[in-house]
Amino acid sequence: MPADRCRGPVSAEEPLTTSTTTAVALPELTGDYILDPTHTRIGFVARHAMVTKVRGAFHEFEGTAHLDGADPAKSTGQVVIKTESIDTGVEQRDQHLRTNDFLDAPNFPDITFRTTRIEQKSDTDYRVTGDLTIKDTTKPVTIDFEYTGNAVDPYGNLRVGLEGTVTLSRKEFGVTWNAALEGGGVLVGDKIVLEFDISAIKQS
């Protein structure tokens, strides 16, 4: 295979159109995968001032997985997110989120998730349990994922897609900073929704 068509993430400038190749059956997906960071989003939603929501994402991360199409329970995966890469679109707010009031990026540069159990609930629905580490706290979390399909892209990469969400209490991970509002309530909600839109590439 020519070097410019090798398996791996494509650049943000390259089109991500799928070929007309028939989708691969689930057992044939078995193998090792990496996340394509240019076509994967790890985002979050937080309540602000009791009345609105702030949305953001982490732009730097790495992820690997082993998929067992014949027995999904034997699949495994892990993701490492660079805390410093948090982005809500407002630099002053992002700088605050990187301090010890929130994620303390200088002392805890990584947020990690490693799977411990995978359950297949239906042909497209999976329940993924793993250990999530934020700052110096590790707790089990369960994420409901939808398998959105697979395709071979124009560069010969077999891709699989997954979408999932999970709601966390930030206080349970030691992220407790807040400020009282004059009319009652607090500035930042405790519940954080994590969002995963994943495109993973099978390795040869």
C-alpha cells in the first residue's frame, strides 16, 4: 500500500466520505483500533448560573481499543485526555478551568478512562463500564454507547463509529469550586454531561 494511503488518522483537511463498500459484519470487526482525533469529539455540557448551559470539548487525546466482534464482552479500551486542551470558546474561562479550582492541569495533566466491563444490550447498544480518573480521584462510571456502523473510507481505512453520553457529579471527583448567586443557587452546576462521538480506525 502506498505511504500516502496507509492506515491511520487523516488530516482535518481531508474529506471523510465513505466508499460504496458494503459494511463489514460484526464478527469481522475484531482487531485493534485507534481513535482518529480529527473526526472524534470528546465534549461536555455544564449548567451555568442555574439558567443556561456551557458546552466545551477536549481537543487533545489518544485512545486505543481491542474489539472482539464475536464476543463484545472481551473487548477493551482506554482513553487519555490532555486536561490542558479544555476549550469552551472563552479563553478566560478556560484558564480558570485549568487551575486548581477545577481540573488543576499543571499537577494532573491527564484524564484517563480504562474499561473494566462491556455488555451488549442489543445489536447497536452497549454498556461500557470503566475506571475514570480526574485529578487524584478514580471512580467507576458506566457509559451507554450506540454503535453507529462501520465503513471503509477512500483511503482504505476500516472505521467504526460510536456515540455515547454519561452524567457525572464533579464533586465526586474533587472538583468542588463554586460561587453563590445573589438570588440563590450557585454559579456552576454539579452535574456534568460527557459526550463521545467516536471514529476509530482498525490497524493492520
